[in-house]
Amino acid sequence: MPDAQQPWYTPGPPQQPVPGNPYASEGGAQQGFGIPTPAPTPPPPPPRRRFGRGPVVAAVVALVLVVVAGGVYGFTDWGRDDPAKPVVKKSPGPSGSASPSRTPAAGAPKLSHIPTTAEVAAARKPGEASAWIADDKTDIPKQINKVHDLWIVGDTAVQALYRKVTAYRLSDGAEVWSVTLPSAVCETPANPTPDGKVVVFRQERPDNERGNRCNRMQMIDLKTGKQGWQKKLDEPGDQDDTLIVYSAISGDVLSVARGQRAVTYRMDDGSKLHKIPSEKKGACFPTGVAGGAARLLVSSDCMVSMDRGKNYGQLREFDPRTGKLLWRYRTKTGWSFGALISMDPVVFTVYNNEDTAKDWRITVLDPQGKHRVTFDARDKGFEHCAGSGGGDDIQPCRGASVDKGLIMLGGQNQVGAYDLKTGKFLWGIKDNRLRMLYALRAEGGTSMRIYEAAGPSSPGRTFLMGPKGAGTETEVVKHPAATAAWEYEMFMGHTAYVDGRLVLTATHMSGDEDKKPVREARMLSFAASP
């Protein structure tokens, strides 16, 4: 609970959690979030997908709004009207004459050389974290290429980009192994199996033309890079249903959703297990799958009417091995399932079908799939999935996580914590520099370890902060100025925190480096100095 003496804490409007699942019986009186019943609207658009600006657009907007001079600034206490004043301490720019901004000063050289880990170590200033930087010189198409899910397996960080899956050693960033595939990777699950295996999906043809189906499955052991079974994704009906697929791993079971249907497979040999059924005579069809540990969650859109205000979403949990339905939860009429924040406990977002870009909530279920609480984080300025655009995969929701009884939300300028059981806002901090803030994990149930992303002219940092608020940061880890330019390129990317080490990658990389002032690094990692 926040300290009542702290002036920065300004409670918002009282939350009105809904006790119990208000949607347990169909046809009954609809309760919900205290939101008026939506007015009739035109016929619904295609069910996928959702929230507004993606990371590329957000980056452009941020750059247009402000470019802040060098220096480390403090936080604005939550609820205060006066902005925090800059801290006197200055942060040096990266070694050399190049500016870490995306747009170099006139006459300055392009940052085409990615420093080696040895060069980064040599340039490290007193008090800065140790770091390594990974460079991958593999040619990729001159387009926006997706950087897929980041997996931490043993002492390696593994990720797929274009046709290549690569493992980097966590201690120093050295490449441990890599696998080059015949065509581009088009889908990966968020989590591997407990023993470190995944199935990546690659395109049918080696070209990058439109209409290239995402229908080739390849199992890979992430501990060794050894390839296992491969097969073509089963395609009943229209083969174009595999242009876009979504996947998840639950224990030793792979689930795949595409084209309003979902199927599960055995991870050990790729044999089919069972289908995930549609419901209401096909009106409720699977749209996404989520895994982790041994749980399988399946989201559905229920298109029961041409009036989108009458449609709704559904979340079901199945036994991954047998396909037995364990529980079913349906959203309020006029609302749909958004993105999964946590598998255990189950925490996810929902959105209003009539305002998919702005009107969203966070819902928490109990272990039996019953409604525990729904709350609105918009009154504190939080955006859905930290403004990342949500994406099509329902897992993960970037910028949001659950740990030790806290729902932690981040995003541009701010980070905050909500009580998992009540949905009550506990505490938060705001930055005044258009920085991205991410809660990496809870510490002791009250504090959070926070990553503050790099700005256009200064590196990021990681630190602890809790209910005492701004000005009480502890264990501040200064990231090196020598890597600031490449850290800034990853400011809305994938993050992983393991054993005191932060690992960063971008979510997309461009193969057209002639048009970029900074050549993109493949991966970046920081750890507190010994």
C-alpha cells in the first residue's frame, strides 16, 4: 500500500471491481465494468486486429516531439504538477565523435561500425555496467524484417531472424551455434518446452513475395541447435489459411491457430493430437493460442451478429494432452479478448469492439477461470501493451507483467504497480523525457526492478524503486555510453532479465542499412559491474 504521507500519490476514481464472473450464464442480465451498453454500429470489420500505433510509428512520433540534450534526468512524482528538475550529473556520449541520435550532426560519420565487446569494455567509464554487443553480418532483405521471440535456454539467449536461428552466450555474447533454414521464419512460440525445444514456422517458398504461406514446421533443440522433425502444417480447407499462423507450446504440446481453427501436436514427433473445437455452430472460432508451463489457453472471437456491439470474446483453458475443456470465460457483450499478460495467474486485456484503439481494461481470473477483478489503467495514462500496438499474437503483451502479487505496467514516461487481487493502483512514477520504462520483475513484493530505455542522446539504466517513490532509486546500473546508440535502436524491443543480466533485442530490423544512420546490432546485454 502507498504511504499516505507521500504527496505524489493521487488516487484516481474509485475502482468498482465486479465480484464473480458476470458472464457465467448466457442470456442473463449483463453486468460488467460499469460501462454503458454500446450503441448500434455498422457491421464489424475483420476480427484481427486491434490497437493503434506500432513501435515504428511511435518512434517517429517521439522523435518529432522532442530531442533532449545529454544528461540524466529524474522522475516526476506521480500526481505532482511540477516537473522534476534535471539532475546535475551529466552522461557522456558514446566514445568517438558520432552522435547517438538517429540523425547524426552535419558532417558526422555514420555509425556503421558496431563495436566489439572488447571495444565496449575498453570504452567503459567508471560506474558503468559491463556490456556485450552481438553483431550478425548475415544479409537480410531490404525490408522490415521481424525479430522473433527471445528465448533464454540455459546459458544462452536464442532468437530467429529471417532464415537464421542463433544462440548467443549470456556471459559474453559469443555465438554458440546457428541454424540456417531454407526459407524465412514467419512464426515462433513465446516459450520453449521445459527441456529447451521449439518448433519454428517458416515460409513455403524461399522468395519474399506476397502469398508465401507460413506452413513449414521445424523442431529445433535450443540447447544444441540440432534440428529434429519437420513437416508441412495440416491444411484442411483453404490453403491460404496458413498465410498467418499463431503458435504456443504447453509442456510437450504444440498448438497452432490459423484460419478460425486450432490444432495441437506432440512435440516429440509432430504427430497430431486433437483439434480445438469452435462453438455456437461455428460462431465462436479460435483466434489465438497461449502456452507456458503445461497450460493451454485459447482465445476466440464470437461473431454472433452483424452488430459488433453484440459480439464478444471468449477464453478457454484445455488440458493440452487430452483436449478436455477445463473452464470457459466469456467477456462482456460488445467486448473482445485482447492480449495475455500472465498465464498463472490468468491476467489479460479486453477491448471495446466499438473503440478498439483506446477503450481497454485489464481482467484477472482465479484458478478456476472465474472472474476476480477488472480495472481501468487508462486513468493513470497507461496504454495497451505499453503502446506497442498489441500485435496479432496474443502472447506476450509487451510492457506488462505479473509477479509476486503485482500487475506491473510500463510504457512511455511511466511505470506503475496494481494489486493483483483488488486491481487497486498502488504506486507509480513518471519520467518527463519521453523515455520507455519497463518493469522487469517484482522485488520483495513491494518494489520493482525497472529498465529505463536509452534516449536519443544518453544511455539507459536499470534500478530498483518502490512505494517511497521518485528520488529513492537504489542499485542504479548505468548502461555504458559506448552502446547508447544501439540501445536506443532497441527502445521498444524484446527484453529478458536473468541472473542480474538484462538482454535486449529489437522487434524489427531493416536490411536497407544505406538509409539508416545507425547500423543495427543483433543483441545487447548489460550486467552490474563486479
